[in-house]
Amino acid sequence: MRHTVSHLLPAGIAAAALAGLGWLAHSDAAITGLDGALSEAVIALRNPPLDWAVVLLTLFGDSLALTCIAVAIVLTLLLWRAWWPAAVSAATFIATPLIVKGIKLLVARPRPTEDLYGGVESFSFPSGHMTNSMVIYGALAIFAVHALTGIRKRTAIAGLSVLIVLMGLSRVYLGAHWPSDVIGAVLLASAMLLLIAWGFDQMPGEERFARAFAIVTIVVLVVWTVYGLLTLEAALDMYALDVTPEGAIEMNPDRNQP
């Protein structure tokens, strides 16, 4: 197998770092004060136009939207007979949310905003929203590396990287997660993405999948448009955002204090 050590070793390091951070989150140690300070700094940036944008952005990380994109990635890879990338991506997409739920139960850390979700999702560490988003959109970036060249490749990777960073910030901005929850998500997602990258690297030669990547990109844009239109109003309510007659959005201070 090609590049096995170069992918699996850093994946193991990321997993070890995640375990250490999870222990700190569980023990409610020194990171509590830092989490609170960082949360306050991000929440202080709230303003009506940005509120709209952040809520719309965080919708792109909802499980239904991500599932549609994940299915599109795997099916397209299968159609192009990219067996290893399709198999490893599918396995990773399925395993990631299960791993997240297991860690949430072990760490059992409350969210900054109580009663935002129920069941196992009421726990905060790590951010499942961020983990799953980074895995799916990160897989798209890996796909772009193998499908595109030149400025198109650099643009796709840069755009997806910015999306992932903003997704993490959105979870803190909305009071859904502590900053260390997002960091934990990045560590877990990094380990999973290294596995996906390993799967892509098993393809022999320099095969290009520009048309396949274009198809997935179209699916992503359609999912974003339809899902955003259908769920934005409900998302504003869920995150306790109230739209005033002037179009401003006000956070409920009682629900969103860290």
C-alpha cells in the first residue's frame, strides 16, 4: 500500500492529541477560563448582517446537507471506478459521526447554550457539526487535488479551507460550542481526512477526475441553495435569533451566555 506510514502516523498523533484535549474537557481543568474568554470575544462580534450570514453558513454543516454531499462524492467516485477512494471515503463518512457520539458520551461536557439539542447531542465535546463538516468538505479538497490543476486546484482548496475555518467559528459565534470543542473536532477530522487522503493515494498513475469533481460541485451548490431556502427560518428560531421589523437579529442573552 502506498504512503501508509506517512498518513497513518500523523493520524495517530492527531488522535492522541484529541484524547488529551478530551481529558482536559472532561475534567473541566484550565481550559474552562480560556474557553470562556475566547467565546466572549467571538460573541462580541455579533451584528445583524453577520448574524444572517453565520446562520446560513452553519446550515451547510447540518447532517442532512452533509449526507447529500457525501453520497454524491461516493457515487461519483464509484462511477469513475475510483474504488479505493470511494471505499475509504464511504467508511470514513459513516464512522465519523459514530465516533463523535462515542466521545461525546465519554466526555459528557455541557454545551454553552443549554437545551439547544437533545440526547447525546446535548453534549459539547467535540463539535459534531465541525467534525462532520471538515471531513466532508476536506474530502472535497482532497478530491480537488486529484481532479484539478493550476489555479483551479488552488482556488478550490483555498475556498474549501476558508469554509471549514468559518464553520468552526460559526459554532462558537452561535453559542453552540466552546472553542476547545472546535479544536477537538479539528483533531478528529484531521485524523479521518488522513485516512481519506491515503485512500486517494492508492490510485495508480496520475488519473484526473475534473468532470467528476465538477458534478459534485454542482450537487454541493444545489444542496446549499435548496437546504438554505428551506431551513433558514427554522435555524434562526433554533439558535434563539429573533428578527425585528427593521431586519436586525437579536440574540436571546439568557440562552447564549457562556
